[in-house]
Amino acid sequence: MNVVKKIGWILLLILFVAFFGGVGSVVIDRYLIPKFAGSSIFYRFAFLKKATENTTIINKTEQVVVREDDSVEKIASQATTAVVKIVSVSDNKALKTTDNLADTQTNAPAFVVGSGVLVTNDGFIVTYRKAITEKSATYTVMLFNGATHEARLLGIDPLTNLAYLKIQADNVPAISFSNSGDVRSGKKLIALAASSQGYQNQFSTALLNTIDKTFNLSEKTVSSSEKLEGVFTMDFPNQKDYVGGPVINYNGEMVGLVGWTEMDNQKQYFVLPSNTIKSSLDLALRDELSNRPVLGLYYLSITKEMSLAYRFERDYGALVYSPSGKSSLAVIAGSPADQANFSVNDIILAVNGKEINLDNPLSVVVSQLKKGDTAEFLVLRNKEEIKISVTL
């Protein structure tokens, strides 16, 4: 009996060793040896090389899913404190002579409610000019905390159509600017505006569709030397409600400001780039908006496609142009361009040595000069390059 027990225990031990030995060998062969063999420290040992000759090392890749914060309000929380509501009240005498508001309905809107954004901590506000009433108007600004301030209109930038107002306040929140030159199509952005009902913000998210380098604010089919060329376009609902409000990135920085223009009896909405706003703001802070120069002509920015189609001598520059082909409609009478004898079909290649192209359109390059400056224009006329001196 004792012999049988002893044999049983021996068999059990053999089975135990065989089982765990087999499992251990699989673990070593499948996992430990390949792991060591893949290491630069152990790979020099010949027996590890031999052991892995028929072994395929698979690097396991784990997919980590990062969830985007679904709260736009949280992302934009800091920027929203810089968004303001602007109430423009026109000097409508009918409102002052009657207590019956119904009697004034034929006198057009008595007030306009629009959005703006604080750009300095001492109460400087920027908006788009079509978000306010300009003539004979008073302005009240409502801040994020419900406080109201009387404001005064400091000026309108003729190039960008940006309007600047000022309230008497200290330590108010100001929005941060991004570098709009780094923005690319497909970027997800957030549009902000003050709601017309009470103080609350409204939000809309959308992709930046295009960087439209030939979009001009002239409200014509041709570009004006006195109006900005180059904007962003976005496609989000109810854009009219966001005019004058900022567009921000997911860091809460302003990428641009919503505006609109009318062309062929249709409103077209766009976003003025933040770098353009910063340049305009710099002039407004120095009270130099009135120093914007005037050239006085209409043009088309030449693209590579246009150059190929019309076989131009250059694939860049600004073509002095009128749809009718008449110089009198392309060059404004009495303007510096007229006095310098510019004519239709002239191609302006450079101003003071700065090449005119889609990244440096004519209106922007000219705007960097001051009223009264004399500039040298390099012009292609009848396939010949000539230089024209113009006093702006």
C-alpha cells in the first residue's frame, strides 16, 4: 500500500513539473526571449539570436482616444468676457416728441444692437461698422457682467471697415490675439456674439472654409485700392447675428472678426484676419486712421490661372481694370493715380520694391504708406517695365 502511495505521489509530481514546465517554456519562448532579443543590450548574445530566428516580434500598438471637450462655452469662457453688446441709438426726433412708440414705426429702426470685442484693458472696443449706426448716434455698451457704459465713436478705418469705440473703464477683460498668418483651411473655429436678448453669449462652431486672397471689400466686381483685399470665409448658420463679434480658436484667441458686404444685391459674410485687425488697431490707438493714403484706381489681382488664360507677361501683380475697358472707369478722376497717368491694362508689379502678389495685394501694400508719401510704382505697360512716381 505504501509503495502504491509512493508511486502515486511520484506520478503527481511528474505531472506537476511537466505542466508548469511546459507553461513556463511557452512564456519564455513566446514572450521573454523575443523581448530580450529586441533589446540592444541582449541581442549580441548568440543563443538569443538563434532562439529568435523563427520568431516574429510584434510591437503592440494601443490606440488612445482623446475626447474633445464638448463644451464650447468652457473653451470660450475667457474670450466671452471680452465680448460686448453695443446699442446704437439714432438721433431720431420722432422718438423725442412722442410717448407712443407705435407712432414712430415709419421712421426706420430707432436703435441697432450689435456685437463688439474689448481689445484693451482700458475700454477700447472694435466692431464692424455695419454692426452699429454711425450718423447722429449715441452708444451704450453692455459688458459680460451686466454693467453698462456710455461709449463714444473714435473712428472708422476706411480700409477694413472696422469701427472703434471707447468706454471709460479700467481693468476690463481684453481678448487675446492669435497670429492669423498661421491659420489654414479646415481649422475648427468658434464664432461668438452677444445675444440681442439680455446679456448672454451665443456660439457657433464651423471650419474655416477658405483663405480668400482676392476677396475685396469694395462691393464691386473689381478690387479698390482703398479697400482691404484678403479675408477668411466660414459657413455657419445665422451669420448675420455674429457681425462685429470675434472668431476664436480652441485656445480662446481671436483669429478674426465677422463682417459682411453686399455684392450683386446679396450679402456676403466673411472674417477679417486678426493680423489685419492688429494693424488697424495700432493706427486707431495712435489716432492715425485718417492718414490712410488714397491711390484711386480699380484693379484685379493677377492669379496664375488668369496669367495662363490671358497670356500675361507676369503671373503676379495688379491689373488696372474696368469691365467696360475704359480708363475713366478704372482710374478715379482727380486721384493720385489719375495725376500719375495710370491707364487701363497697366500691371502694377511692385510698390517701393515690394512685389505685388496674392500675399501682398495692392490695397494692403499701399495702406502701409501714409497720406502725402511719394512712392515708386513699377508698372508693366505694353510689355515694357516703367517706373512711375506717385504722391499719395
